[in-house]
Amino acid sequence: MNPHPSRSRPLRCLAAAEALRQACDFPRQPYFRDLIQGGMSREVFLESQRHFAHAVAFFPRPMAALVARLPDPRQRLDLLRNLVEEHGDFREEAFHISSFRDFLTRLGGVEAAELPPLPPALHAFQAALSGSCSFDELETGLACLGFIEYAFAELSTLIAVAVVERGWIAPQELRHYRLHARIDEEHAAEFFMVIESAWDEPERRIHVERGLALGAQLFRRLYDDLAEVKPMSGQGLALHA
Ligand SMILES: [Fe+2]
């Protein structure tokens, strides 16, 4: 759906992101392959998603850094809209991290929604996004976050289908991933609108391509790391029936 029908679409950025997303082949990556084919236990999935919560909680901050760096107030608007939506349209119960905690609670009980200490893999992901969005060329940070949103739309669908098929969560209780499966390609397009004109300027285009590739690298690496997560031992979380 295009919420701005009067405006053109960032077709070249979207085509490049689609080609890259296909090249990433997320459904065959170990994390998603195991989840889809049933090789991942509910305990491991829950613990990996508790790690991932640090990415959800952090994502609006590099986004805000980009908003602060954009000199044109019109370009800031779409990102601001996305940023406000990350903050639940000013309602705390609808913050994206709130809906993600709700997902964790439904999967593993109230304790599961308490974020674990920051794992190194998530720390590295956060640091890379901060660095790119603060110090790289603007086109690079925008393309990087745009690709991550674009990929997350597909990954949200994969996860939503898998957790319902496994019977881990009832479809009507699946708020976070269902929402992101629906809205994140549009969020990606909002990032890409700002940089679409760079395709006509070789010296800017290279920064866009670099940013898309960085987003792909970071997200693939992150899920490779999540595929290595082990369930909590000993005092393991009691799973929500
Ligand atoms: Fe989003």
C-alpha cells in the first residue's frame, strides 16, 4: 500500500533491496531453516528472541540520529513519522519494544519479557548501526536501515507463520510480527525515498549500495549468531503453556 499516492515510489532502491534480499535467501539460513523445518525447540527460539529484543529496543536510536542529520525538513518528515510509530504514536503500551515484550510474555511468561544482559552479538549490531548512522555518508545509513526494514518484513512473515504452525502462539495473539510483516516494506520505502535520487549520481550511488550491503551483512550476521544461542540452563524460564 502506498500511503502517499501522489508521490512517486523509490523504485530503483526497492529493486536493489529486493535483489539483495533474494540473494540473502533468509529462508535457507540456519536460523530460519531450523525454525521452519521444526529443528528449533521452543526454549531455544524463546532465548534467541530475548536476545533479539535488544535490537528492537535499540533500532529507533540510529533512526533518530539520521533524522538529526538530515538538513532538509521535508526529508525528515517520513523518518519522523516512522520514528513516532516506533514509539507507539506516543502511547507507551504500543511502543514496538512493548509489543515485542508482549510477544515474549506470550511465548515464555512474564519473566521472559525481562531483557537478558546485552549479548556481544547484539552489542556489535547496535554499535555498527550507531556508527553508520552517525558517521557514514547519510546515504549509507539510510540505505542500511532501509534494507533492514525491508528484510524484516519477510523475516516477520517467516516467524509469524512458524510460531503459529508450531502451536507456540495463537494467531490472534501474534501482534508484533504480524504488524511488521505488514508495515516494514513501507517503512523501508520511506528511507529509500530520501536517497532515490542518488541513483543518478555515481558518487552518491556508491554510498547507497554500500549501505544496502552493510544492512544485509549485519542482519545475516545477527541471525547467524542467533542460530548459535543455547537455551538457558539451570533456572531456565518456565514456558508459557
Ligand atoms: Fe518498521
